[in-house]
Amino acid sequence: MAFQAKFAEPETPFAVERVLIGAHPAIVKLRALIERVAPTEATVLITGESGTGKEVVAHAIHTLSPRSHQPFVPVNCAAIPHDLLESEMFGHERGAFTGAAGSRLGLLTTADRGTIFLDEIGAMPYGLQAKLLRVLEDGVVRPVGADRATRVNVRVIAASNIDLAEAVAKGAFREDLFYRLQVVPIVIVPVRDRRSDIPLLTEYFLERIRDRPPRREIAISREAMVALWSYDWPGNVREIENMVERLAILCEDSIIDTSILPENLVAGTRPATAPIAVKLIDGRVNLNDLVRELEGRLINDALKQTGGNKQAAARLLGLKRTTFSAKLRRCGVIVPASLDDREEGWTSKELYG
């Protein structure tokens, strides 16, 4: 039996639902936050693990903003050598350094009236961070070798897959720039913390493959979907996309089954579970949030061990069926129906809406 997920048709020319796939509460809140912050001029700092879709979020903010018809300029600060990053960002005058045969506009000037997305901002050299801070505060750009600055009107969205607060504590990142960047902080949760979206993401990428030539109908078996759901996806959404494309290529018929899944994915191997972070609010611990997070992890682990069978997972945790179902909803955990669940009447419509 093949798995099939359904998607709501967007009602507007650009719908954030089209690019941020998921029904998990964390993604629903993320989409609402994007729509709230996009019309403003606020600087945004997006944090999340590699592959979670930080550039997708940044581009959605730009597209929904009044700057949508102006340039969106993405810059990977980690991919540009440190000695060239200043010139790339701010531009340079002719003769400013060896090899500068002519003047060149920087990326900040190129993004004038639009949005610049600074990915991996934590990799920016400490000295260059001061120049970026001035752009944020005064809106002026001074090219390398220039004796005067020019004004730019650019919205800055930054992203990082490292803890910038920790980098500030270590002296590797400017504290004033950190607070100036995170006027609106956005955190993208990893796939393992919104496991219920794995079937939706898988079906979304399969649909894109179906639409590409040579067109062919490809589906995924329920057993294979349970295996995908059970895996932690350290590469997050990017890893899912690449895996789905790989499986579609290796699939000899129209159904992706467990026979072509990688061994580690079938076995459900994953890194050790990360410790629960104790968050202080006004110097106090939010016990309810900690309990909800722990319950969510235990429920996920139980469902993995039982192949998605909710009744068996409830027995494993020593819970009544009704109590287990209530905790599923409270923790935002949604699981693809296993083969055993079908005889219990757990349909995909009931699971995914």
C-alpha cells in the first residue's frame, strides 16, 4: 500500500505554505511569524541547523515584504575567503589593493532598496563586523580604498547554524552586532523535532520529481515511509530532498520500498539524543515546557520501536490509549499510520487533516 499526503492549494500568488512544508505546530508558528515580520523593516536573525531551510525563510520574508520587486542578494560568509569578503561586501576603488584594476560595487550596494541575506554570519571576521554594524545603524557603506561613504537602503537578514550568544561569550562575535541583528529572532527546529512533517516533505519532493521529465508516477510504500519517519535526518530538509531524489532514481518500478533504502536508514540509526536545554525565563525554569519536550521525545522513541503502532507504543509507555492520544496532540507529535493501525481505523485523513 503506497503512502499519499495531501496539500492545501494556496489562495494567494505567493503562499508561504508552498515553500515551508509542514503541519507541525512549530512550522505553523514559523509561517505566522514570517507573515508578521515580512511587512516591517526589522532586521532578522535566523538560527537553525544546516539544511533546515534558513535561506528559504529569508527569501519568504523578502517575497512577502514591500521590497519584493527589488533585489534579494544571498551571501555565504563562510564560502568567501576572509581577505576578499570586505571587498565583496563593500566594494572597492581602483588601485585599492593589488589586482584591483577597476572599481567594483559591493553586494550591499547591489542590494540597495532590496534585501541582503548574510548566511553563516558567524564566519564573518571580527574586524569586518564593525563595518557591518555601521551599515545597520547609519546606512552608509565605505568601499575599500574610498575616501567617502555612500548611503544604501538595504534590509539585512542574517542566519547562523552556530550559537551566536556562545560566540559572543567567547569573544568571537561582537555583542553589539549580535543584539542589532536579532531585532526579530527566528529559530527553525530540526526535522527530528517535527517528525510528523517527514511524510509531507517526502511527498512534496516526490511530487516535484513526478513533474520533471521523464514524467512517471512514483509512490512510496507505507513500510518505507515508516522507515523514513523513524530516521533522525541530521541533514534535515536538504537531506530528505536528496534522499528522495536518490530513491526515485534507484526505484525500478513505480513503488519505493524498503529494499532500496540505505542500511542506516532502515536500521533507524541516529546520533545520541541531545540533552534537554534548561531555559530560564526571568531566572526561573519553565517546568511545563521541559515536561512537554521530554514527553515528546519519549513518545517519538516509543513510536520508533513499534514501527508507528500507537497502541503498542502506549503499552510500551504504560499509558492508556486515550491518555497516549491526548499526549500526542499536546506534544505536537503526529505519526504515519503503520500497517497494524489500519485495522484500528487510523486513516491518513485523520492523521494529516
